Amino acid sequence: MNLIDLIKDTEKAVSAQNVFSEKGSATLLRIKKDGVLREHQSAVNALLVLLEGKAVYEENGRREELNDKFDFVRIPAKETHKVTGTEDALLMLFQ
């Protein structure tokens, strides 16, 4: 099985597919170039991993560029943040 097969290619700027949900979750995210996963908060600490492309994570006073495969950022619970695709990007979110 391949993760790419689990997420549909759509015209949407951002699409998500949950690939695991037991005591935690793993969600595959596709963000198109210049697409923005708008500001939101996570109820729990999370880990965002870049699988391909490029993206930028931003929260209050913090900006992390995800430029290389497997770059990651730790996302604190209840911190408002957003993610922007600087190229078409595929990411995995673990919560």
C-alpha cells in the first residue's frame, strides 16, 4: 500500500485524509502551491512531517520552513498556527 494512493488529487488548495486513528491519529495533507491551511489550533501536541514539496509553518512569533523531505516541526497544543504550501506539498500530521 502507498500513502499517495490514499489521498485524492483535487482542485482544492488543501485536502486531508486520515490514515490512522486509534489512541492517536495520522493525517495525510496535500497543500497546493500558495494554498493555506488557515489558522487553527490543535487540542493536543502534534508533529508535522514534510514528505515532498515545500511548506512554511507559522505560529505567533515562530516561522519554520520545511524545505527538505522529512523536515518536521513540533506543534504545541492550543497554539494558533497555519501552514502554507510554497510548492505543492505532501505532509503527514501525527496527533
